[in-house]
Amino acid sequence: MSTARERILARLRTQSGNAPAHLASPIANGVMEDDPIARFMARANALQSTAERLASLDTVPLAVAAYLQSHKLPRQLVCWPQYDPLDWAGASIVRAPVADSHTLVGLTGCFAAIAETGTLMLCSSATTPAITSLLPETHIAVVMASQIVRTMEEGFQRLQTTLGRPPRAVNFVSGPSRTGDIEQTMTLGAHGPYRVHLLLVG
Amino acid sequence: MHANESLMFKQSARAKLADPQLQRSLARIPIKFVKGRAAAAQEFGDFEALREAGQRVRDTVLADLAGWLERFEAAATARGVTVHWAEDAADARRIVGEIARAERVKTVVKSKSMVTEEIELNEALAAQGVEVVETDLGEYVIQLAKERPSHIVAPIIHKNKEEVADLFAAHHARERKDDAWREDIAGLCREAREVLRPKFLAADMGISGANFLIAETGSAMIVTNEGNGRLCTTLPRVHVAITGIEKVVPTLDDAATLVRLLTRSATGQPISNYVSMLTGPRDKGAVEGPVAMHIVLLDNGRSKLLADEQLRPMLRCIRCGACMNHCPVYQNIGGHPYGWVYPGPMGSVLTPSFLGLAAAPDLPNAATLCGQCEVACPVKIPLPEMLRTLRERQVAAQLKDWRERWAYRLWGWLALNPWLYRPAMRMGSWLLALLADDGQLDALPGGWTRGRTFPAPAGDTFQARYRARQREMGR
């Protein structure tokens, strides 16, 4: 007795045609001409992320403290271990190791950031957990200027050259979570963060 | 399968036209979706070239669907995914049911998936004692209301906020002071978030669809806005993704091309909030992610469609909903009268293709053939032409009323005999002009004039006018 797999494939095989020539995907107007950093910032704002530019990584804790204060959030967060060496005590910020449903703020870096759409590209790993950008109501992301690429394709290219293969989860994040399901009225903060704040370094 | 109510199309459509609340809800379609798509396409630039590129990707896949599926399966299996093949809905239900049993699953959270609607998965899991919770806001409301989605992207487009509030009041035990909360859309969204968050944290299994399956990496790509898709595929210990066999694409870059098209065509967004690419279960020692990942590939009529040369382009579909948003029929009756899972023009092709011509006799005719669906389609599916094909097949299969079939025969015979055609046309237009009042006919046999008038012929036939004009110009 043949399996469902064999039966389905046999039916599909009777129908092969000639593949048309591949066309490279056009990209959005201006992506190649615009300054990638300026475009990334502008597009991120259009997605209702907020963004600020910092001169160096050392200034991240103080910038985070100011952001938390302006949103009346407690000085607590969960962050990826790569930022552990920063002077959090100097900014009076307490860190927890793993995000859970009570975590209010999650701080992550990113694998790349895409200028075409203002999108963060996050790759999951033991040291870059996906839930840090998902469970908290506020997601703060550090983006190094050198991480900005023009398109999703360039992001995939970087993935192939640095990691070789995709990690378990690649998450493209474009602003705070949202839903338009009720009366097609766009509302921020569906199941993911209500706020995404970007710290562009360099 | 969902009970097919397509046979009730006319009756249901009439009721929807007379429903003032529904009409107010449907009035949002042209404002939100049609305008949004147009603006996104214009801002993009050469959207036509993007559609062309998208069509090429889909046609490349369809030219060797078996080969791309095998490549996908090999890549996914190498990453620890268990790939299942389902011939039909019953097969798919059995597969997911067995996974749930083997993994001792008690609760399931679901991300939005039309394929799971197609196979009626929720009912089957509930029957074996599994609690299933829809977590997309619209789908959650649909589940509370025990209804069906009326749109493939915006499931509760037919409801207003007060109806959502009524359902929440009936199902969520909460203290409520006054009635102001009923008007507060952001508050309703927050309430759903608060009710559903514990469900995500407790669930044993997450079920999602997949917008694209990427052959080169064995990944499933999921396009969402709310973040529920990410939660469903990250927190529970088992993840099952179910999708149609046609959803495979060759490369990561091909997926990028189609994402550009999909979100702009669906909601006018340059990209949706979350595009997640999931490749295998968690690695050993990892702290998050499902321990087991399954992908179910569903045929359920798709291989039959691939073998059908005239209807094969339907398998290019990436489920954006643009065809229904742009359809004057859908805009006036909503999705429910179409009677099965997929509404609008794409549904009018898919329903008779999957369930049989006789199961949906009205759907191929529920179109004005204005062509807007084809113009809006991101992968250039010739929907009007396919609806015409289905109409021809209805006639060939003797599914049409004998009067209509004889009328086509008579017309065909006349058209082949010009010496008869010309006087018959002259006589016809003369007769119709005589019956007209103010250039309009309001009582023709066959029901055409029940809700509208029919413009009377101008008097002369086109051919007579053309000849007269030629004579004039020759002078």
C-alpha cells in the first residue's frame, strides 16, 4: 500500500511544466538611493517605533533610564547577556535574567536592521532569546549602525555568511504589535509589545 | 469539512443586502483596504514589476511542485522537523489528533489559519477532549460567537465593536462600571490580551498555518501583526504548522519578494509587524522554543487543481484577500453567503474546484466580471477568465437551467449565420426599444430586472451604426 506522500507526489509529478525565467524582485522606491541609516530611522518612525541616536554603546544605560523615566516605568528590565558588561548600576537599573509574563521591559540587540521597511531582524539563540522581544510590554532594541542593511535579501545574505544556516527562529519585527480586527481600527499592543524603542548606536 | 452552504447563496446574499449593520461594516472595505493597497502600491514604485516577479516565483514552483516539496521535506527533516502528508481533510485531522494524543496535549493555542478552517480542525480536537483557543483577536471573537470568518484576513469585518463587547461581556467575568468600555476598541484589545496571555503560557501545543514554506532551508514563514503567531510557535512544547502543498517557494529571497507583495496587497502595510521564519525545534540545551515541530502538508484537492490547465493559476494564490476587497459583489454581501471557507472571487474559483461544480452553482456567477480582482491580484491570477471557464463547465455539465442552455445554443447558431443574425438583432432591438420607458426596461423575464432596470437598445444595431459611420467617413 502506498503512503499519502507517495500518492500525492505521484499526482503532482504527472504535471510538470517549464519553469519561467526568474525575475529579481524590485524593491521599494528610494531604497538604493537613500542613506540607509536615515531611511531606517524614518521607516521605523512610520511604523510607530520611536528611535534615538547614541554616540557609543556606553551611553545605552543612561538613555534607557531616561526612556523608562519618561514612560513612568520602573528601572527594571531583562536584557540579552551581551549587554551585561554595561554600567547598569550607574543608571540605577536592575536586571533580571529571563523574561516572563511579568517583565515590563525587554532589551535586545539585533542581527541586522532593514532600511527598506524599518524592520529589526532578530535571530534566536541561547544568548539571544526570542521571548525578550515578545513577552514584555516595552521592547528596547540596540541597533549598531553597521548592522543596517538595505533589504531583507541583504539580511538573508548576512545570515548565510555569518551563521551558515537559519537559527530556530528568525523574527522580523516592524514596530509595536498591532491589530486592526475590530472595525479595521489600527490599535497598538495586541499580544506583543505596546512600544518599541530603538537605540541606534554609531 | 465545513458544511457547505454555497447552495444557499442567493437567499443569503439577499438577507445580507437588507442588513443595515452589516452594510455599515462593509462600507469600511473601500476606505481601509482598497485605498490602503493603492497607496502602498504607489509608494512602492514599480508595483507592476513586483507583481510580475511574484508571479514568476509562484509559476516556478508550480512547474515542479513535487520537486520543490521533496527539497523542502529533506531540508526540514534535516533540521529535526517531522513532515506529514495529508491527502484530505480527514487525513489531516487524524494526523494532528495523533500528534496531540502522543504528546499528551490538553490545551492548544492557535494562530490564524484558513487551512485549519478548511479541515475543521478545532471541532475534531475538541471531540478528543483537547481545549483549543483561537488567539488572533478576530478568530477569537469568531470562536466565542460560534461563527465562521467572513474574510480570510479580517475575520470579523462583518462585526462592529458593540457586538464584540457583547461577546466579551458574556464570556469574560469582569467588573464593569458603566458602558463606556463597549466603545473603547483599544480597551477591548487589551481585555483580549489579558484573557489570552495565560492561555499561551499554559498551552501544550501551538498550531499555526504557514504563509510560505522555504525549500532551501526547510523553514516555515508566518506573517502576522498581533504577535500571537510568535507566542503560539515559541511557548508551547509542541508546534504544528499546517498548510497547503502549494505554499512552498524555492529560496529565502523568493519569500522576501512575496512578503513585499502580500502585506501591501492585504492591508496596505509595507511589511506586517511580525514575519517569523521557523526552522526546526529548539536545539539541545536551548531555553526556549518547542521541543517538537511538525509540518502537515495538505493536498485536499490541490493536486487536482494542478492537473487542470485552465484553473492551475489559482494555486499561485498567496491568500492576501485583495480580490475580495476589490470585488463589488463581496463589498455588498460580505463573505458569509459564499458558504464555505474561502469567499470572494478566489473562493468562487476554489469552492467549486474543491467541492465540485454542483456544490456551488451560484458562485462562478456571483461576479460582474468587472476585472478588478485580477487587477488587484499580487500574483496576477486571471480570476475573471477562470470564473468564465467555470460558467462554461456548468453549461457543459448541464448544471444550468434548460432555458439558459437553449438560449446559448440559439445565440451560437445565430452568430454562425450572419444572414439570420442581422435581421434577428434588428428585430430584437426594435422590440426592446418599443417596450422601454425612458430608455430603460423594468420588466424582463428571468428576474434580471427585479432589483435594477435594463438599458434599452439605442434603436440601431452596432453593425448598422458602424456601416453608416464608414459611409459617412468615406464621403
